[in-house]
Amino acid sequence: MARLFNSLFRDLRALSLNNIEFFQHGTSSTHAKFHQSFCMLYEHLDRGIQPSIEQIVPLLPKYDLSADTQANGYRSLLKVVQKCCINLLRLSRYVNANRSSLFFRGNFYSKELEAYVICLGQLRATLYYAQKLVVYSQEGSLFADEDNLNDPVVERLMEEVESLGQNCFYGRCLGFQFCESMHKPLTTVAVAMASFSEGYLEKSNFKQLTTSVIHSGKYFMNPELRAEQIVSVTRTASVEFCKNFWSITESDIMQALPSLVCPAIKVNEVMYLKPESFELPAVNSDNPTDMVTITAPCAHTGPGPVKVRLMSFEPREGQVLRHGNQNPRHRLPMSSSLLIHCHGGGFVAQSSKSHGIYLRQWAKDLNVPILSIDYSLAPEQPFPRALEECFFAYAWAIKNCTKLGWTGETLCLAGDSAGGNLMISTALRAASCGIQIPDGIMTAYPVVLVRYTPSPARILALMDPLLPVGIMMRCLAAYAGIADKVENAIDEPFEIIEADEALHEEDIFNYKDKTGNKGDNFSSMTSSCHSIESVENLDDQDISGQNISNRCHSIESLHALEEPDISSQQSSVLEGICADSDEDITILKTVNRASESSVEEVEHLTTENSEEIILESSEEEDYDIVKPEDISEPTNDDTAVNDFTLPASKSDGHLQQNRPGHSSCVMDLMAGSLTRSNMSGMQHSVSQDSKEKLELDLSMINHQSHSLTHSPSCPEISESLRYGFTGKFTPQYTKEVHKRFSPLQMFRKHPIVKNPYMSPFLAPDEMLKCLPPIKMVACHLDPLLDDSVMFARRLRSLGNQVELYPVDDLPHGFLNFSTASKEARLASDVCVDKIRQILQLST
């Protein structure tokens, strides 16, 4: 994997430098945009992406299930980065080959390039947080350790991850990480979600449909508008929106689709199981006459019927058919096998009817009866109602096997997503009650930890078009019965923090917890979409795992990135690092123009008269982040800074800035910046003719600085932005204006999420040992991948039979796209093969 990335980065760097040289001499705003994007692309690779990958790659094997099954959330994040870089390589090659053509659509491709560069910047932030997650997880665990989550700094760190900006992933780059055949279906879903959000509050279905159709055009033509709407809706809309939107597949129009594209089945009967108690023989009992009483589901609303759907490709003996005139002599004999299925939908939506798009194909391929359970949905019926109904239907099927056309011999449970969770819990309850357990379980992308516990794969929810982070959070909260608390936590909608808004003191992530420790300030500011700024460093000691035990709860372990820059519109602080020798490293600062918090000695500087300070080093050094607490008073041996010019020169393929009288010029992009909060506390100022000497810790990750010449094009782009490297890179964040408490707190402190029947991963060893063989089909790019990996590892450690089969380039919920994507259909066939193995059916 390392060689693959090195080759990819080498090609991208070469193309970026070539395009930078070309577009820096442009005279149009489009050329300036290209120049800025290629500058930031080069910088992301050189100072963020590659160092992070070099730290993560050696850790990958210890998180895999086995050497034969290489799958975990860290691999998934790297795969997404790889896909983004491949798209950038394709764009860079096209721009390089066609930039001089008369028919080159510069405006279109500049927007495409900018979108993917912004995506790469956000992925760079996710890699940073993934590395931090290693520190707060037990050895080899993909889930953060609960003891460490009690640390308020870690909790705030996880909140930052949740608030990372998502717009770039839902616009032009929507679904870039998935296979080509999924792009159109995912775009259709995204447009439908954005347009449906415009009128889902309408009372009549006709008005909802009309409003959606009217607004669909603008969201299809304007990807940026679509992204803004999707992010706003998924982060702020209630769980009712999820229910209403996903229920579109239940409409009569959508239900006509399976009958057209899926195999016709002769048995498709809906039945309602009466809420009456019955008895089943107890297994593993010394007395063969012992019986177990099965009671009707009664949680929350009292006893009620359970809705199930019986599906069979051909009618069989014993099946009660209300529709059709099937003569018993035309029926097949009873099947020796039965499949009990439970649908997904986040515990809050969908039914066996909407999942018929693949169940019909399964009924034909397996040629066994399928009993699909339509359990009650949250938030109206939270845990444990759905589990009670699934267990009741399971026991009823064993008791009344002949009514299903089944001999009662071989039985398999199957479920996708939330349905996988319910089927595993049903088997656990069957074992604990002492009745017959199934012969095996097949789950597709299940959730086995219904708790807001961070993992590298769950970070993928930030960019997943089918399972966004806001929707996933609300679905889990609804099933846990705390949906109202989540809805009441947010008073106002989310918004993208712009650079000038981030200057307010309450937005500076420079808080102190109750113990007086200073918190992580990495996310204190964010630049706007067009102010992509330079880079941060990563804490090598944290990632390498050295001294983890001593740094696990340390605030300093989070300070891999230092104070973010004030925007160029505020005449931000310009800093450069000058090193005449290893022992003589100094920083020169030009502070912004006088403000209310500035001291009188600060010279009045504006965007027009402030100089870009670029300092030189006799040899390239590796620099740490300069923190405010590291700043020392100027010494007597400070020297003045001579005037300098900015001609371009080339050396070893890198563009550099030269200054008269010096052999080379390097701008260290990792210099710390000043925020409004710490500027006001400074008791001294520095003019353009003086410099402060600072002592820097040189123990951070090694990297090289590459200065680039500025582009003379596009006067509306500020002088500082033309360089592409003037400030620190800060990712985009979404900001909750008012948030009373954290979902992380609610989920972690709510006792019900630790119930083993809600979160099978947390079940005691004695319970898990009773489970039958489990075959799990997961997705490499699924936010719930780590659930499957960690659950499989735990079962294997207990001696259970478990198999994990991860599929490539498909999203969560791929079974519902089996008719629209060739790859999704092949993955559905994998599920069929796993079921066939459990039922011991011939192919």
C-alpha cells in the first residue's frame, strides 16, 4: 500500500508543479483559481496526507480480523484518500494536456479541481483525528476506550469530528469513493433528499410530490446548492424526516418497480400473528417434557399482533394462500429449510415491502420460503419492542412450521443493518430462553454497538451519502428511546463557520475544563471554501504509540496543530521562520493592524502595505509548531531584516522565493499564528525591522517546506491568497449555534445502550458462546465496518465460528441497489451464497 501511495503522490506532485508554473503567469480569474488549487493540492500531499499515511500504514495489520481478511476503518479511510487522489490525478492530467486548447472549459474544470482539493483537505483532517483515536483506544481495538472517553478533552475532540464540514462530499464529489455503477443511483437519492426536504412538511402526499418535483431540477443542476441543503437537513431535521423520506420506497409507484425488474414470486402473503402465548420444548434439558412459555410482545404499548410477510418462489404444501387459486396438487413439497429475514432502515423506517427488491431474487435463488418480519419502528416503539416482536415471530415459526411450508429442520436468520442487529439479538434471546437456536446467521453491514462510540470507520459517516452522521445519530437515539433529548439539544440549525466569524472569542477552541487544563484548539477557526490555507503537522509521538500511557489524558497530546490563522480579510499575522544555524532559530512576526486589543506600538498595517515576510535558512530544518506559551522575549542579539524581492527561481523541481544576499529562501508553514485572544495578552510588539527569538522543539515529524511564487492573475484574489501558503491549513467545520449537551454524553451515560440485547458486542462471553455460526458480509467503505470487524474478532476469540466477507467500493445499504448496480448485485449474490452454506443447500 505504501508503494502505491508513493507512486500516486509522485505523479500528483509532478503534475501540480507543472500546472503551478503554467497558471502563475495567467491573466484571468480562472487561471488564478487553478493556481491556488494546485498550490493547495501540493501542500496537502506534502505536509498533511503523506505524513499521516506513513504513520497509519504500519498500524493496519494489527486491526485486521486476520491476514486473510484485511479490513478495518483505518484501511477504509486510506482507501477513500486513494480514490480522491486518483480523481485529482485524472483531473490534473486532463488540465495539463488541454489547458492551452481553445475549447478547454476552464471554468468547469477549475470548479471540479477546487471541489476535490477541498475534499482532500477534509480527508486530511479525518486522518488527523483517526491518528488521535489510536491514542485513546486499547491496543488493537477499533473502538475508543470508554474510560478515556470520560476525559473532557477527548469528548470535545469527538465533537470536533462530528462538526467537520461535509458540504464538499455532497456536491460535485458525491460518491466518488464508490464504484462507477453507484454514482447515478446515489445522485438520484441525493437530489431526491434535497428536493423532498423542501415540502415534506406538507400534509398531503400530492403536495409533497409536487414540491419535490418542482425543486428537483435546481438540485440536479447545482451540486453546491444540493450539498448545502443535504448537510443542513441531515444535521438538523428530526427523525420524522428520515422516516418520511425512506418511506418513499413504500409508495405504490415505487412498489411497481420490483414487479417490473425482479423475478415474479407466486407467494407473497402478509400475515398478522395473534398476541397469544404458546409453549415450545426446552432444549438441553434433562427432562424431555420441559416446556418454555413464549409470551406476546408487550413493551411500551401492551400486547399487539406482529406483522410478517411470507414469500416463496413456488407454493408449497401447508402454506395458507389467501390470494390466487393454487391447487394443492400443483404445490411443491415442504421445504427442509426456512429463512427468517429482518429488514434494515435504522430501526425507524422501511419494511419487508420496500426490501422486496432483493428478497424476490433471494426467494428464486434459494428456492426456500422466506418469512420477513415487519417489526414496530422507533421512535414510537423504541427498544425492546422490535426485539420482542422478532423473537415472538421466530418462536411462532418454529411452532407453526407447517403453515410456512417448512418441515422444521434447517433454519437461518438473515438481516441487513438494523435487521442484522435484531437477528443476532433474537438468537441470543433464544439461547437464553432455552429453545431451539438457528443453524446460522447471515448479517449484512450490521450495527452491533448501538452507542455513540468513535471508531475510524464511523468517521466515514461524514461523507456517506446514505448514512450521514446526523441521520445515524438520530436513528440510534430513536432506538435507544432518547430521540427527544437529541432533538432538544439543538435550538438552531448548523452553518459553515466563515473565517471572519471564527474570530469571536467564544468560537476560539481555547477553553479550560474543570481541572484547569487547556483544551485542544485545533478547530478554533476555519477558512471559507476559497481560503484554503496551508498546513499543520502531526504529533509523531502520539501516533507512534510512544509514551501513550503517559500522554493518554494529556492536553498536550492533542496539540498537533496550533492556533489557526486569522483570515486575510482581517490582515492576518504573517510569520516566517529564519534559521541561521541549528542553534539560532528565530521567528519574525508582522502583526495585523491596530485594534482595540492591540498595543499602541503596533504599526498600522493594511493588506496593501503589509509585506510578505519570507525568511531563509542555511539548511532545511524540521520545525515544530510554535505555541503561544513557547514565545520568549526578544534578546539583544536580534538583527534587522533587510529588504527583499520576490523573483522566482527553480531548484530541484521546486519553485522558491529568493532574497538578495542569500542562497535560498524557505517559508516554514508550520509557524504558530496569533488569535484575537492571545494577541490581546501580548505585552510587546514587533515592527518590520525587528524580530523575536523563539526556542523551538525539533522533535516533530520531518518534512520539507516548499515555497511557490505567486500568480499575478486575478486582481480580485487578495495578494496573500495568491501564494497559496500564507496561513495554516484549517479544515472546514459546521458549527452548532446552540448545543446544550453532547450526543456522546447522552449515549455513553444512558444505561440502556449497554443492554446486551441492544448492543450484542457488549454481551457477556457466556451469552456470545451460545451463538450459532455467523457469516457477516460487510463493506470496506461502510461507517459500520468496524462493528463487524470487532464483533467477529470477539467471537473468534471465544471459539465461535465466524466469517467476515468485506466487499469493495459499495455503500451501506447496497442490497437495495442490487437492480441498479452490477457490483451491488454481485454482493447480493455473496449474501445468497452465505445463506446457502448455512442451510446446506446445493448450488
